[in-house]
Amino acid sequence: MNLIGDEHLGHKISNEVVVLSELTSADINDHYLETLNDFRYMKYSRHKGKVHSFSSQVTFIESSKLQRHSLFKISTVETKEFCGVLSVIPDFQRKNVILNLLVFKNFSGQGYGFYAMKAMCEYLDLRLIDFKQIIGTNIENKAMQEIAKKMEFIECNSENFKNNDLVYFKRNRGEKSIYDYLPSEFSDARRIYVASCDAGASYQIYELLSQIESTYWMKLDGPAMSILANKGFNEVLSADYRDILECDLLLSGSGWMSSLEREAVEFARKSHVPTYCLLDHFVNYPTRFGNSLLEIPDGFISTNRFAFEKAKGIWINQRHYLIPDFQIARIQQKVFLRSSVDLVGLFVLDIVASNNAEAYILTIADALIKIEYIYSQDVKVRFRLHPAQPEPESLISKLKSVLGESTKFSVLSLEDDLISSQFVVGTNSYALFVANSAGIKTYITEVNASNQWVTEIPGFHILDMPR
């Protein structure tokens, strides 16, 4: 799993002092090499005594990618100068992530190391949930130990980290619970009213509800019926918005295919019940809520910083909360630990209108040609229909008529589909974001007006469609 593809899911990892971004061979400069070759300055480093050159560092950077280590360039916010390197090494079996820091000699003692570590640890709190963050340093390196202590790492003497010359420090998400990220109403809520239609939001709502203790009323429509009802919530279905009056808060999705969420938000706000919406996407934010202020929730909950920042820029008067993405964290771990998978791809379909089916299927056919060209062989691909696809049997029939009767369609859960796929293809589905974030190679068939968000998030591969 390479964390660089995320860069905090669309935004560089940063704070008021430093910015962390991918380290590439183009970044190697004199400060970098002079620091590495300063034997006295590097006396505490495991690389001390070695002679470092441009070519040796290019090899080091490329080999780190193969070993699934992430190397981050540290730059100053004020001058944009390259001032150091931070490496991140996740261990999904032990659920540890090891952090190694190097601040260049001419930037040392100015606080850049502390702020780089602070930015990374805050990122990891949300990205690698329940992982222990580990810093190991020479027992004589007091400066690094001070950074660890200032970041509230505690010294550990685990057998896994035993070395007479080194001292290790660990930190575990600051020991935060989910309630530390959520609005205060959640910790006191005895009963929560859930209103959801959209598939993506329903998956996220399920993940959130699995982390908190409360009872529920649920009003569901569309794909949410199968997602949430099938996960054990079928006994708390609500037939009337008046059940909101018996609840301490409303949690809604933000689907566009139904007025259910908007109606629930409006009823709750008129009744002075706190309302929060869980965002699971990046498009058409304003149109997902009505023109009335009563249809806009009191606050928005996001599971990635890209959605969080985008929502804050649109709804400036609402409260905004950023919480861990438990769904992606679980899939990410399973992808990392899985044994090798066959060269099988997953094609995630958008909702296809009947009058656009022919053009859409031709786009799919072109994409499959390009995928086979990339992998230089026949590739097995199965298709995943959008859960809200109208008349799905008609679309299946049309796809088979063009692509062949042997065309496969998935009946697995999204999670199982992703874990069993070596790559994923699609145009504008939130499932593509999940796949990309979980470390699965993800291809976008084309960039158009509806899916510009894919150009703003690192890691996606845009297919150069054959003409």
C-alpha cells in the first residue's frame, strides 16, 4: 500500500509551516546530497558512513516504491524550499506504521521536523485507523526524542523493536474514540433517526453506526433499503417522519434520486432536532439540497479531506466534521494482506439512461480495448451495475449483445468485488474513489463535465481512449 496516492485523499498533507508531497528523483538537490554525505550530521542515521550520489538516491526512491514504502518531500510553506524527507512504512500484519525523519542540515533547529511529523500523524489518525505510529531513533539522538515526546509518543520496549542502540516511541491515534471526531450531540444521543437513499452514503452510514452506541429509527429508499436493512436494521424501519420527534438527532445521506433526505432534514429542522448529513461524493453539492435554508442540515460529516474542504467552501455557515473512513481502512488492509489475485478487473458502471445506452456501451468497448493493450493480453473483466440502475435486465441484455453472451456481471458486495480485483475501471462512481484509496489500480475511461473530481485527486489513471 503506497500512501502517496492519497496525499490525504486529494489535498497535500500540510499545516501552517510545512507541506508534504511525493518525493521524486527530480527533487534531489545539493542540500539533499550534502546532508546525506555529512558524516557528522548523519551520525545517528542507519545510512551513516555511506557515500550517496544522485544515482544511488534515484535507486533508493524507486526501490522504496517497490517495497510499498512512502517517501514524502517536506517543503516550507513560507519559501516553498525543500527542507527534508519523511518516510512512512506501514506494516499491515502488526498494524504498525514506522516513521523516519530527516531534516536537511541547513534547515535544522527551526521546527520543520516537528511540524512535518505533526502533519503526518494527524493524517495517519484518519487514514490508518488503529495503527500504532512508531518512531525509532538512536539513544543519543535527543532532538528526535524531543519531537516524539512533544507529539505525545510514549517510550516502548516491545520485543519487536529491541535494539541496544535505539529507543522506540509509539502513538496510537492519540487514543481518540469516534466521538472525539463527531458533533457533541452524538455522544449523548439515545436514539438517532437515519434517512438515506443513496448507496454510497448508506455504506458510510453503516460504518459510522457500527462505531457508536445508540438505537435507531430508519427511513430508507432506493439502494439503502438493501444495504442497511440487510445489515440488521430492518427491524427499526420508520414509516413516518414524525418518528424524528422521538430522536435526539437526524443523520442523513445526500442522494439526488429521492427527496427523502431533504424532506427528513426539513422536518427535523422545523422540529428543532439537530441534523447532520454524511457526504460520500464530490459532485453537485448545491443541487442535492433544496433552495430553502430549512433543507440544509446543521452540519456536514465527511470521511475524507477532499469532500471536507469542498463542503466548507460551499456551506460556510454550517458546521463541518472530518471523521476516519472505516470502510476504506478495512478494504485497504484486506487488499494489502491478500494473496496474489488473477488478472481480473472490475468495471463499475454509472447509471445508464436508455437513450444513452448505445453510446455508453461503445465507451465501455473502447475502454476494454485499451485495458488489453496496457496488459498486453486478454483480460477478464466483470461488470458491476449501479445499485440504482433502472431496468437492469435491459442494460445487461444490451451489454451482452455488444460484448458477448459470456459477459460476467457481479453479484458480490462492493467490498468483496474490490478485494478480488487487480484493477478497477469506471467513469464517475464513488466506488472508484474507494478503490483508488484502497490501493487498487483504478482507471477512468474519460474525463468529462460530470467527473472533474478525478483530476483533483492523485492516483487515478486516465485512459487515453483509442480513436
